[in-house]
Amino acid sequence: MMLALLLYCYSHGVFGSRRIERASWKDVSVRSICGGKHHPDHDTICAFRVKNEKAISQAFLRVLKLAREMGVLKVGTVSVDGTKIKANASIHKSLRYDRAGQLEAQLELEIDELMAKARDAETNEPRDQEELAGELQRLETLREKMRKAQETLEKRAKDTQKAKKNDKDDPDNPPPIPKPEPKHQVNLTDSDSRIMRKNNRCGYEQSFNTQAVVDATGSMLVLAGRVSNVGPDSGQLAIDIDSVPTELGTIETVIADTGYASGEPVQELQARGMEVVVTLGKQAKRHRRAHEFRPVPKDDPKGKAPIVWRKPWVVGMRRILESERGQQIYKLRKQSVEPLFGIIKQAMGFRQFLLRGLSKTNLEWQGDLPIAWSPAPTI
């Protein structure tokens, strides 16, 4: 019953646990799912979703396996794409590393001044003492937030250094402990979220980068999805492909847009025997439409010398894209993965996460993806 309740409400754009709880009282369809007598509260709905994450994922996997057995799902060719979804946090709650240090020093001075006033009990009324105690607690809480913000950024810098380490590092001469750049930021509401923008023509927002892998051979079923807090898509391609369950079959062809045009992940997938079709950004700029709607920039490449393609993987990819077969394969991307995000954002109305943190937003996103392509339960 609880799984059917989530499926129905999500497919009809009702995501919040409190809204689902209200629907169990007011919506006739939801009341029918709940048997007319059960009204799970929002805490129960949240607990069910979190505690049964693996079971829900297995239920969706069983649906995909069934689709494969029936011949509906063919995993040979897949499309990969990503979209930015707003985090449950305000961009105005983001704090730079250098500013956090400055505020901590300022708060230290203000706390010392208040402590001095509090010690002067003879000149203060009891009411003044209570006000001082409240203000002192507020400043100490704010100072603790500044310290945690700096610690979070310092941990990120250390984790980045660990990721870059390799076997050639000298154990006798370890690298110095890295420090974050002054401009590095952390959000005080959701430290896992990042400031991102969809493209150069959009504004910055506190967001997550959501990814999806879709069957491009006709069924348009969602094979995998995950949430990343890395803005660019360039390093996500191989990770996205690895997130597809191996039980569904072997991936032969991968299609992605220019955001995924990065040599290392493309070559990694090619080394596994997969055919990768990814557009090249510079090539797209060279081939402008004859009647471009937007103003042509001053550095418009039209009429300039052609680009000299040197990297082997780029030369090979350009050859694929210029072939008739490559063009036919790439056309499958727009009709498979692009509609998915349109349904999720426009039809279902899911444009912002309700949960916080990378693990919880992954749970929320992975629940939305299969429902976007599944029909509403029959009542």
C-alpha cells in the first residue's frame, strides 16, 4: 500500500510527505489506494521511503528485468544526459572560506565584549543579564557555524588531494596539507549542494547536477539515475554508465551531448568496446545556423580558418559525427532522454529537491526517474 501510495502521488506531482498525508484524507484516488481507512502521517511516509530504499530500487529493477524478458527493453543503445535541479537551500546562505575566517575573528571580539559586560553584575539589572545571555548564545552559535564551514572546506581540499594522489607519490616526502582557496564556498543550509548554472545564458543557483541513463532504442525506460554535486558533465559519462545494473544486459552504444565531450571518460568507454557518440563543442560553434536568432558575437568563427583537430579521440569522434550512421544514432538522444526531463520538470512539477544532503537527494531523484515513465496505477 505504501509503495502504491508513493508511486501514485509522485506520478501526479505530489512529492512532499505532508502533502501526501493530506491527500490521503482529501483525494478520492489516494483514499482508494489507502483502503479508505488508512491515513499514514508524514513521519511514517518519510521513514518508509528512507528505510526501504533498497527494496524500492529492487522493485524498479524487477520491472526493468520483466521489460527485457518481454522484449520491450533493449539495452544496446543508451542516452545519457543531466539537468540542474535546485537544492533545498538558498544561494544567499553560501559562505566563502576567507569570509568565514573574518567573521569568526569578529565574533570572537564581540563575545569577549559581552563576557566583560556579563561579569559586571553590579551595574546590570537581571533583565539585562538575561538579554546578554541570549545574545551571547546567538553569537556563539554563529561562531560555531563559521568554524564548521571552514572545517568542511578544509576537508574538501584534503579529499581532493587524496583523489589526485597516485602510486608515484613519495611516502617519505608527503605533500603539504592543502588549504582551500579564499573564494571556495560552502552552503550553511546544505553543505553538499553547489552553486551552478545550466549554461552561460542562465543565472547561478544553489543546485545539484542530476544524471539519467535512458534506453534509446524505443522503450525510453530509465536504466539508472544519480545525483552529483559537480557542475560540469564532462567527468560524469563513465560513472553514469557504471551505474546501470549489469543484470539488464550489455551496453554497446552510448550517446551524449557536448557537455560530456571529455577525452578520458570517452576513451575509457571505447576501451571497453563501447561505441561512443558525443558532439564536440567547438565543432558546434563552427557550424552556425544560416539564420541565427541570437546576436552574432564579435569573435564569431564564421569565415575564420578551420579548426585543426589533433587529439586522436577528437579526430575519430568527428569522423563518426560526419558519417550518416553517426548522425542517425545521435538523433536518438533528443527523442529519448530529453523528454524525460521535460516530464519531470514540467508535467510532474519537480523543480526543487525537498530533502537535503547528497545521499537523500539521490534517494529522491532515483524515486522520481522511473515514475516519470510509468503510467499511473489503475484504481
